[in-house]
Amino acid sequence: MKSAIARPGLDDLVSGIAAITGKGLAGRATAYAVAGLLRDRLHTLDLLTPEEHAGSPDGYVSQVLYAQEDFSVVAVVWRPGQGTAIHDHVSWCAFGVISGVEHETLYRDMGDHLVEIGRADNRPGDVSGFAPPGDIHRVRNTSAEVGVSVHVYGADVGRLGSSVRRVYDLPVR
């Protein structure tokens, strides 16, 4: 999938991700390697048009920038206060924050309820990677500015429609 919009830095990022995924590493190792690539290149990414950067008053927006069978690059735009439901993912993921503060709450599934196991404030320049299992979380933009982050998933999000595997409605204790 090629983007119809010129997105500075995207071709270089996609080439780097393809080189990593071509190594056949396990999910967690791939996520960490892609996170390292994002750490080195995040400052050069100018991926969104001004209109896309504005986000939506209806909720956070995931913009698929590139997708192929084994990975996708997605820009997520969050207006202040917007966030996700508690969810997990279909594959490994790496992300890097360009603007805003992504407050992440991590959970463990105990069968009949969830337990909070950690929190992190991911700020501009922060990157991380993770892989199932153990990737249950909720993310919210806690800053006063529009947040933008780049997410790389080990799946064709263009075909799947989302990186989310499950949304949890279990009580949190």
C-alpha cells in the first residue's frame, strides 16, 4: 500500500522495519528492535497533514499510513482527554510519541476481573515495544495539546481494520 500523500520519512521508516521483520525474530524481539528504529527516526517524521493532525472531536483517530502482510505503520491522533477502551492486540507493537502525553495503564487478566499492574506517562520522544500476551492496556492523552504517536503493528491493519484483538469490560480490582 502506497500513501497518496507525501509523508516525509515514511519510506525510510518502512525500509528499516522491513529489514527488521525480515530477520524472523520472535514477536517481543521484533517489537524492541522496531522501537529502537523509531527512537532513532522519530524526530524526522512529519507524517500528517495539518488537517490530519487536528484529530476529531468524536474520538481518537488511527490513520493507516502503510500496510503490508507482516506489518503496518499507523499514526494515532488524540485530542486532549481522548483515549481507548481497555484492550489488547493481535500482534507485537512498537510506538513512539511525537506530541502530547500518552498516559498508559497496564492490566493483568485474572479471569473474572482485571488488576492494574502499572502506569506510564509516555512523552514526546518516548518509544516502547510490547507483544502479546501481557499487553492489556488503556491509553489516554492527558496533555492540553493534540497528541500524535506512530504505532507499528506486526499485522496488516489495513486488511484487519484494527490492531485490537479484544476489548475488556471486566471489573478492575
